[in-house]
Amino acid sequence: MVKYSKEVIFVPRAPRTKSKSGTYHVIMRGINRQSIFEDIEDREKFIQTLQRYKDICQFKLYAYCLMDNHIHLLLKVDKEPLETVFRRICGSYVLFYNNKYDRSGNLFQDRFKSEPVEDDKYFLTAFRYILRNPVKAGIVTKIENYRWTNYVDYFEQSNMTDSDFVIDIFNKDKNKGLEILLGYVNTENDDKCMEIGDRQSIRDDDARKIIKDHCKVEQGIELQKLDIDERDTYLRDLKKEYGLSIRQIARLTGISRGIVERV
């Protein structure tokens, strides 16, 4: 029998901080920072999944923003705990995504990030931060020009968003409250909230176009199905000729970071 001189010690993860109010700012990120939405249908499917489980799990949804490789949500849980809610949402969407793109395995990072929101002041900070995420990222100059937030739901009073609670914070008169809320959201600021931690010199939209044009594919994940030599040639070109980062290539193609680094 072989004896080992050292023991392997597993350090458990720190427990998630629970919100006394039940309200959380949540970030869900693609595994290895890869894209989780390839086209409009994917984004629409995720929003439909949110709506479905909003009704089933009876959580309140105040704000959401779908970016390319991560999602921001501001919500309040009730019937089911946060972990159960996201296990349901992620499981349903991943099943759809894997079937559509003929893949298997995880799509989301295994542990989503969350922070408790305990008072109105920070609630409004997180609310504005989430809706202005595309503006901060330089994707659009006005919030209303980005399709994948629930900003317009506040104009339309959509049942997708629990808008009354948010509007009431500003004014019990719904019309005045909505006007003040929208003015607040559109004010430039230095809000600080939990962040995803991704930064790159080339924007993902531009990088995605580079991959499509140079590799002659419609979507980055198609590189996974190419002959290995052809795939590796493209990966080297994306890094050396076009300046995409290793993390960015892995994120937009779904190819593991280890493979990209080796190539």
C-alpha cells in the first residue's frame, strides 16, 4: 500500500450571505466566461424562462440586463430560496441551449454571485447600475437603445416587472413616481455595485464579427466542430493577428481556456 505524506484538504466555500429582506442583486456568468447568448432567439428564450419561473417560484423581478456572457438581475425571493430559483432557471435554459447547439455539459459558472440588498438607497443604486450596464460598457449611449433590459417595461407597465414597488419609492402617485424614476435612471453617476470582473480591449461585438469573418462561421461556437488543425490555426490567428485575448476567444467560442492557451 502506498502511503502519502501529505493530506489533501478541501476548503469549503464560504456560505452565501443571506438577505434579511429577501432581495438580491445577482450575476450569472457563462462557464469560462463564454457567451451564453448567440442570437436573438437565445435572449428571448431566457426572458421567457425568467417569466415562467417568476410565476412558478413567485419571486419579484425589478430589473434585468442580458449581456453577452453574463446576466444581472435584481429580485426578491419568497416561495423558494435563491439557490432553488436559479437551479430551475439555469437548468431550463441550458437544456434549450444544449439542444439547439448540439452540445453537452454546463453553460453557466457553477456558483452565481449574489449580494443582499437591504435598504431603499442601495436598492435604487443596484437598480440603476443594472439598467445602465450597456451604457457603461459602451454598447449604447442611451438605455432605451439596448433591447435586453426591462427598462421599457416601466413605460408599458408590463407584468414582466414588479414596477409598482419601485415607482412607489419615488412617489405614491404613479405618474409622478415613474417620471422621477426614469430621470434617476438616466442620470450619469459613479454607482458602485458587485461587478462581473471582465474587461478587454476589444469589445465582444467587434470580436464576434472578427471571428465570423475570419473563420467563415456564423457563430463562434461552430469552431468546436472544425477539424483540430483548422481550429487551432484559426485560434492562433485570432490571438496573434487580431489581438483577441485568450479569455475572450474562449468565451466567444466555448472552447476551453486550457486549449486556447495551449494552441
